[in-house]
Amino acid sequence: MQSNLVLIGMPGSGKTKLSYALSQSLGLLAVDTDIMVEVAAGKPIPQIFAEDGEQAFRDLESEAVRQASALEGAVIATGGGVVLRPENMEALRETGIVFFRDRSLSAIAAEDHSGRPLVGDNPERLKTLYAQRAPLYRKYAHHIVAHTDTLEEAAQIISDIYQEECQK
Ligand code: S3P
């Protein structure tokens, strides 16, 4: 059974873009739990938060994680808050190799966060989120990818480790 390749990290750390790059270079299917949640809910994430609340979003996210974890050899991009529920991470770690891209906060802050209800237009929120979550990202990652200047460099590092692990 081929392991999944799981990407965790802060909102704006480039998980989705990385998943596309890795899916192309490794020839694997890419899935994104945020997109799975939006499809299941039939509406975009900001609307789910506004109309149904964060807990409803987290429940949908846990279901998306359960489904994604059942795949084989997929690249799975996750939402930044996936680490908040231990059961999510147990499921993802069970069938996948988990990578935390620890991109610098200044690079993350320069991204567009308008579609992210927990960050929005307040970059200070990013610092608080990072302080709360960095220990969780570190705890649940099999591999931590330190800041790289480009996404391509991060993709190369992750791809090399993944291929090496799959050969073991
Ligand atoms: C969230 C991050 C978002 C999305 C939702 C909640 C979070 O995903 O799942 O808005 O709690 O950090 P990205 O990390 O892809 O922005």
C-alpha cells in the first residue's frame, strides 16, 4: 500500500500550491480537505463559518480527513486548523507521511488571506495562530521542512524524502 503524502502548516504556507507541484512531479492524485469540505457543504468556507459556525466547519473537516486518509498514494493538502483535533492527525498519520512546511511568518503575512475567516485582514492573528499551532505542527509532522525561499525548493525536498521513505 503506497503511503499518502500529507501537507500541514499555517494558512498561507503554500500547502495547496505545493500539493499541485508534488502531484505533477510524483504523478500522484492531489486532494485538498478544504475543497472537500466546500463540496460537501455546497458553499465556500467563509460562508460555512458565517452561517454554521467553526464547529460545523471542523466536523466537515474531520469527515473530509477520514475520506482522504482512506486513499492510497495521494497528495493531501489540509486546512491550517486540521491539527486541532487529534483524531484527524491519527487518521492522516496512519496512512500517510506528514510534512510541515515551516514557512517564515513574514512570507506568510505577505499572502492574500481575504478568504480565510480566522485570519482575514488582521496579520496579528497570524502570529497568535502560529504561537498556538507551531507546537502541534511539530508534534504531528514526520518531517519538518524549514523555510525555503521558493516553493520549488520545498517541493524538491519533500519529494526526495517521500520517495526515499516509500522505498524503505
Ligand atoms: C483554517 C485554515 C483554512 C481553512 C479554514 C480554517 C484554520 O485553510 O481550513 O479557513 O483554522 O487555520 P488554509 O490553511 O488552507 O488557509
